[in-house]
Amino acid sequence: MKIGMMQPHDSVWQGCFGYWQKQFIQQNFLLIGYIAWNGYLNTGRGMVVCTVVDTIPSCIDWEVDTLTYDQVFIPQAQVG
């Protein structure tokens, strides 16, 4: 297995349905990018944190289904 192809192990909070973060970011890329760019323009460097509100079902269809989530830009000085 190549190092770049390694996938993190499922943790308890993720359940047993695999690595869903990649699909979540792909589905919400434009909105996450907008929050990041707007935060950067207003306060400089930082990071976007998304908190998924919904329980993610094991049979989610990422092309059709949506998830409720909150997002916030945290300036670099406040990241700890």
C-alpha cells in the first residue's frame, strides 16, 4: 500500500461506514471555500471548522442527500 493512499481507521464517532469526510468536503466545497475566503479577507489566515448536526446514515447518497452542518471561520490567532 502506498503511503499517500492510506486511509485513516474508522473511529467510534464515525461509525462503521467508512471515511465520509472526503465526500462531505466535495459536496460542500463551494460554501466551505466561500467561508474560508471571506474569513481570510476579513481577518487573515485561519481555518474553517464544520460541525455536522445530522447523524450520517451508512447509505447516504452524496449526489442527492444533504446534511445539516454549522461552519465557522476561526482566525489563526484563536486556533489552539
